[in-house]
Amino acid sequence: MTTVMVFGTFDLLHEGHKHLFREARAHGNRVVAIVARDATVSDVKKHPTRYSEPERLAAVVGTGLVDFARLGNHGDVYSVIEEEQPDVICLGYDQTHFVDKLPAELAARGLSPLIVRASSHRPDELKSSLLKTAKHTYTAIPEKSV
């Protein structure tokens, strides 16, 4: 079994995120989604999420496109990779946070998953930062509860 891991905030879950999940599936037969902790999002993005950790986690599970979803770890954000031991890490097309140190962190922990980057899917309209500022409300949260 080949496990593929994806990471994200998934605050305004949209078709671009679902595209990421589908592309991850193309690299393996088990997709694990790591949903960022509220504190991590606040540290990284300098603003709170619209939806709570449980709501975002439930929405990711509710897509039916991942086999397992869990919250990440605040502090040592790389430890979740050690815990889950993925064969492949599929990064979003625009994902930058933690990515610069990822190869060194994996090597230091004795891990060697393949790192792939997903293609973009309508980035001019389906980017969370754009959807948050749009006049219309777009959200798929919660799709179904955990």
C-alpha cells in the first residue's frame, strides 16, 4: 500500500482542495490529509481561521476523497510525517510554508518519501485567499460530520 500525505489549512474547502486530494490519489492508494492546527495557522498566516479545527477536519473527511484525516502538530510540524510514515508527500501547487526545510527535516529524521507537487486547478478563482475576499459566500464546510 502506498500512502500519500497532503497538508493544508482547508479553511474554505473548495474544488482546488478536492483537486489536490484527487492528484494525491494518483500517486498512491491511501490518502492521508493533515489539517493545520488553529495555533499553527495563526502563527503562519497571522490571522485566525474562519472555521474551527473540528469543522475543518470534518469537512476534509466529508469530501470522501481522503482515507484518513487528522490534525497536525503545533510546534514540531514535521513530527506528523514521522508519525504517519508516508511514501509520498503531495504538496499544493502554491504551498510554500514548511516546504523550504522539508528535504532537510526528512533527511534528519531518516525519512525519504517522494515529494511531488500537484498542479493548479483554476487558481485565478479557486484560491482560498481570493474566496475570503470575494463578495459571495463560498464554502463546503461542513460537508458531513466525522
